[in-house]
Amino acid sequence: MAHRQDQQRRASIHDVASRAGVSAATVSKVMAGVTTVKPENAQRVLDAIEQLGYRVDPLASDMRRAKRRIIGAIMPEFESEFFGQMVSQLESLAEQRGYTLVAASSRESEARETEILARMHDWRVAGVVLAPVRNEHGPAAAFMKTNGMTGVLIDRVLSDDAFDTVSADSAAASAEVARQLIGKGHRHILVVGLGEQAATVRARLDGFRATALELAPDVRIDVVLAETDVEPLRAQLRHYFAKGERPTAVYSLFLKGTLVALSEFRRRGWHCPNDISLVGFDDAEWMQVTWPAIAAVVQPVRQIASHAMEALFARIEGEAGPPTARLEPCQVLMRESVGSPANGSGTRQ
Amino acid sequence: MAHRQDQQRRASIHDVASRAGVSAATVSKVMAGVTTVKPENAQRVLDAIEQLGYRVDPLASDMRRAKRRIIGAIMPEFESEFFGQMVSQLESLAEQRGYTLVAASSRESEARETEILARMHDWRVAGVVLAPVRNEHGPAAAFMKTNGMTGVLIDRVLSDDAFDTVSADSAAASAEVARQLIGKGHRHILVVGLGEQAATVRARLDGFRATALELAPDVRIDVVLAETDVEPLRAQLRHYFAKGERPTAVYSLFLKGTLVALSEFRRRGWHCPNDISLVGFDDAEWMQVTWPAIAAVVQPVRQIASHAMEALFARIEGEAGPPTARLEPCQVLMRESVGSPANGSGTRQ
DNA sequence: CAACTGCGAAAAATCGATTTACTCGTTTCT
DNA sequence: AGAAACGAGTAAATCGATTTTTCGCAGTTG
């Protein structure tokens, strides 16, 4: 009955060799495309491979190699559109070069970040794309340095003295947001953010503040920052509004903050842009289909991914030289959620 | 200058052995926790490991093993919240059992699905969690069967004769949606969907239609289905409305369809729920913070993930018996985007 | 005292492919 | 003609751990 004896060992190079009547070394050469094999023998090997359904065992094959054709990717999370697209892009770029991408999520923990890195080191990955939880100065980057790993840092980084970095030009984008909000007449703006330690959050905040103050020295900029979690941010924001503060615009430095802001507006019955304006860093597909459409800074995911991979492969192929720090320009989409404060800022429409 | 000689070969088991003055076999035993080692020697080995910073090379270690402690996961895409959460959950569950998750995206292609599967087979993964692009009858599942792989199918599947399956109870959820829409008085409903071949799409459509017709035999149900891409769906939907069709409610069978429907409503200046009602399969975080909040069917991601992993590990550990087919109950959140058609169905508010 | 039992550890085989070194013939060059 | 070069192929070493086998030695047993 049970034809469950199909646990037949998969064909090894020796099986192919004996079936083709040659040695294992010859089979290996045929697979490697070496020309010093008699065409006749090569054909017999090819036939044997075909018949046995032979596939090279990557474990054995990679054993003697110092590096495998594997790229590791470590993202802070997988749930957001941004990192989802990033992983997808990276995977596709890696595959184009014949590499396999192995992705892992640090789940916003620096400890996990280093553990994963150690595991990838054990796996002898050729290189790593690390999107650190905080910034380029964490233990993960240090681990990579001490272990001589090849890698690129992306997203929440500015520049590093050991690794190439690629990230969105947060400061420039924030400056542009400031320019537009000030231009529309806003003079009391609330900035909300998460993760003070993240390199990009500081860049966004500073870029925004500098430009806003330059264009309108009388502008009032309030800041509500929470350290790591979203819920504390929500609480702080609620408290801020409860005090009676009434900014005419809110600029959220990251996606979850935009959601928190929107939900607080809901609680209070405020509508955009009549009661308050809203811009968020990070775009999402849904933002253009809602009433109103939500203004957002679009991060250039594809550019970041492709430049990161370019830099990484250059290093893998041995390129020397000082590390580069790339900043990719963002696009600011001022959608319906932003208006002029004049429209009415006190009562509901 | 260049202190770049740090490419020092990492310590092998033999380095540890010679430093501890024992043989490699003894080191291996100490690491494996075998008790037949003199405590004194064990200590020397431990010290040597400590001093050399020795870590087992997984490549060499796994070489002789038939299976590695690796679980493969293949998702149709990484960009959506649903699959992002799914991968995250699976990764965390795998790690809890000491396994590493290797995730890959088939990018909605059955050909890629099989390629990835072949690669994972080469890697000797202990098991695979496959979320097939279409359904359980594709080439990927067949590949798994012929190669005797261990696996679980999730999401776009109903049941299979070789593998355990876990998915959301689409039919029941759709029936509930039908119940509520009919209950609110809707008698002309448009259902939009993508991927006729996907097991779940059919289940959702049939579940909805059966219940709606049972409760209100006079209900008119229109269906707009596109095969694979979103843009054709958008075109079809636009054409449908251009004909002058005016359903009072739209039920989208998947997330992207909900976005397409919303953007078409925008084009025409229709607001929910006054001009038209909308419910979508698949919830997303933003749906509760928009005006109006969008009604949605929430898939039980955590349950699906954990039951899938439970089933998978049971099989890995040798559990026999016929495959099981689990359906996890969904939650239907009727939010503001759904109202009664009476509210006004012709002109803008 | 020879034979047996066990323990602890070393030696050797194994996993599957790659690579180096080496063996024969054949050409080619001087 | 003799040396060097080359073509085609094989045996063996190698990668780093695990597992099986073997071995020495101490303590028992008959």
C-alpha cells in the first residue's frame, strides 16, 4: 500500500558521475562550464543529470567558499508599506544578480538586530542591508565592523565612517513641507514624532524648524515626541490638545504618527483641512483615496533600494575607498488635507 | 597603515580542540551536551570556546543532517499589511521553536513560486508555509508533493488531499456581510474582486451570493471580476458605472479592490455612506481613522499563523494522519461607510 | 591470571561538492 | 629527436562539523 519509500536520497554528484561513467571531478567541471571536457563525455554527463534530476547541493558547494551568494536584509518591521516595498525591491535586485535575499525583522529591537546579524555572519552572507532600529551608531553596526562584514546602512541613518549609507533626504523634504505650510499662512504648527534617537527623526525635525523659522521668525512650533511606542505618543497628543492648544497644522514625522493624529482629530470632530491641516512623512496608497486625501512626503523606495544594492555589490566586488553617504530626494505631495488657516480654525465647518 | 589583515579565518572546531588539548570529537560532544566527558576536559573546552569566540558553522553542521532547522515561507507579496503581519508572526513563531524563517515573495507568479520552492528544497528546509498565488491546485503544491516536502498551505486555499490548510473563513464572513447589507435594506449590490482562480475569491463570492439571495430573493447582485491585475479592474469598474449602474452598496472581496472602489467614488464625487455604502474584505489600520471609517472584514492573522505553524511542526515531528483543513472565523466590522440606501442614493448630500 | 565490562577519548568515516596535484597520451616547438 | 606544452581525465585533499568505530586503560569477575 504505502508507497512512502519515496524518501529516496537525492542524487549526488557521484551518482551522476557513475551513471555517466566519469569521475565526480568531471561532472563538476561540466557544471562549471569548463571547456576541457570531451564533448562526448560532457553530453553523457548532461544526460545523466537530466535523468537523475540532479541539482547541486548548495550546502556542500558553499562549504569551501568564503562567501555564499546570499544577501541578508534586516528591517525594523515588515508590517508597513515602506519596509514591505523595500524588502520586495531588495529581493528582486538581489535575484537579478543571482543572489538570494534572506530577510529578517528586528522587531524594533537592537538586541535582536545583533542576534540576527550574528546568525547571518554564521551563514557567511556576502553582504547585509541593514535598516537599523535607531541609527548608525548602534551595536549592530559595531558588530559588523568588528567582524569585517560587508554591508550598507539604510533609512534611519545619515552617514557612517565604515559603511555606505543610503536614506531619504529627510531634512530637505521637511524644509519643503515647512516652506509650503508657512506659505499657506500657518503660524502655529505642531510636529509629532517617535523615536528621538532615530537619526532621521532629528533630521526631519531640525530641517523643518530651521526653514520655518527662517521664513517666518514669528512662527510657533510645538513638538510632541515619544521615545519608542505609539501609545505614549497618543496619550501625549491627547494631553496636548486637552490643554486647549490649537495649532492650525500638524506635521507628523512618520506614518504611525499620521494615523494617531487623524484618530485624535476624529475624537474631537475636527476635519481636515477646515479645522486643521495635516501633512505626514511617509506616503501610503490609501492616502489618495480618502476624503480628504492626505498630504504626504513620498520616500523614494526604489531609489533607496537600488542605490543601496549598487553600493553593496560594489563593495562585495572589492571596491575600496571611503564610505559614501547618499541622500535620495523625496517628493512632497500637498493633497487636500492641507489648506490655509484662514478657512476657519475655531468651530466645526 | 592598512590593518586589513583582519580577514583571519574564524575559529573552527579543530582550533578549539587543539587549544583545549582534546580531539574535535570531544568538542562536538561538549557542545551537544553529552555527559560522557570528564568535567575537567569539558571545562577546558568551554574555556577555549570562550577565548576563541567559537561558533558552530551551520553549513558544516547541517551538511550531514537530512533537514535543517529552517522554515521557508512563500507569500504572494510583501507590500500589504496582511502578508507583512503574517511573515512577522511566522518568523516569531519559528524562532520560538529554535527555527529560522526564510521568507520569499512569489510576486504573484506561479512560476516564481515553484522556483523558490525548488531552492528551498535544495536548502533542505524542514518545512514550508506556502501562501499560493491562486489556490491549492497549482504547480507549487504539486512540486511539494512529488518531492516529499513537508508543508502547510495558507490563505488562498480551502482544503487539500496532501497538505494541511489554514485560511480565513471567507464564506462565513461574506455571509455575514450579506446579512448586514440586506438587513440595512440594500437590494442592488456590486461585488468587485480580483483573481477568479483564487480559492478564497470564489468562496467569498459564493458565500455572499447564497446568503443574500436566501434572505432577499429579489436582490440584484452585480459582479465585476478581473483576472490578475488591478488596473483592468479599475477600467471595468469605471465602465460599469459609466453605463449608469447605480448600486446602493459595494462589497470588495480584497483590499486593493476597496482602494479602487474608493478612488472611483472620488472621481464621481460620491460619498460614503450617503451616496453609496462600502465594505471590504481585509482590514487595514487606516480604515478606522478616515472619514468615514471604512467597514471591513478582519482576517485573523495571528490565528492563521499560529495554527499553520502548529500543524507544520506536528508534521515535522512525524505526525501522520489525513490532512486537516482549518477555517478561522473572521470579524466583520461594520463601520461608518455602510448605511441604509434610504439615506439618499441619487444626488450629492 | 585470563577474560570481561565500561568509561573516556581519539581516530577515522561521512556528508557532497570543489580544487589541487598528478597521470598519460598527443602535439608543438626548437 | 627531445623538451615543453597541452588536452582530458582521475585520485585525493579540502571545507567543518557529526557520528561511528576503535582503542587504551582501569576495575571486575570467574
